[in-house]
Amino acid sequence: MRIRIEGFDPPGRSCGPGPDFPGGHFNVHVAVQGRKGQQDLLGLTPGDTADPVWELDCVLIRPPPETDLRGPHIQGAPGQRFIYLTWGVVDDEGGFRMFRRAKLWLREVPPDVLTAAVERGGLTARVRLADGKGQPVCATVRPPAIAWSAGKRS
């Protein structure tokens, strides 16, 4: 099965000062983080990309109604699976330093959407990338900032 993450409303390449980062951040990028940590990134993308897309393969471990998906970019234990969108700064040498992450919980996919996604071989998340203050989205992403739908495997 394939999971497609479609981003919209990006925060931009820089973030002004905030409680967690008083000096701000510059050359901001975002990626899907793999299970090996913040250097295991899929699709590192500049923070001002208008409509970024990440596609990741996963394996269906248990079918609906107790659906469990696993893959190199899916974190957590059964029943607690999620995908990280990791935000960081890319330095002049191309190194990445994370400063925040957002969680896309698979348990929050509506059951009918997940059943249809399993049947069709694809699940899509449409995710707002900027929070209400224009900063990179972080913590658990909930509707209306995320919408799940069933799609076809691309």
C-alpha cells in the first residue's frame, strides 16, 4: 500500500522568533522522518515549496477493522502508529538540524476511509504545513489542518 502526503499552506523558508526559537530559523526544510532518526529523511523539501508531496510504501499487517500498517517511515507500536513530518534547518554543507516535528496519527484516519484505502491500495493525507501563527506545524495535526482520503496506489 502507498501513503501519499500532500502539503499545502507552507510556512516559508524562515521562521521568526518564537518561544522555542528566540533567534528564528533560516533555510527551513521539511521531510518525512524514518524510524532511524532525524538523519533518516524522505523527500527533504524547502519550507516555501507550494505543494510538496511525499509518497511512502507501507505493508498491511492486519486488515480492517483492526488495521495495522508498518513501513520504514511509520513510527510507533501497533495501535499507536504515526508519521513524522520533521522540520529543520539545512546548513551550508547540506547538514540537517531538526527543530520541530508534527505527528500524523494513523489511528485518526476515519475507519471507512481506512477500509477504502486498503481496498484501493492508497491513503492520502492533505496537511496544512503552517500553524495559526504562520510557523511550521508541530505536535499532533488534527482536522481541519489534516484531511484523510482513500486513493489509488500511484
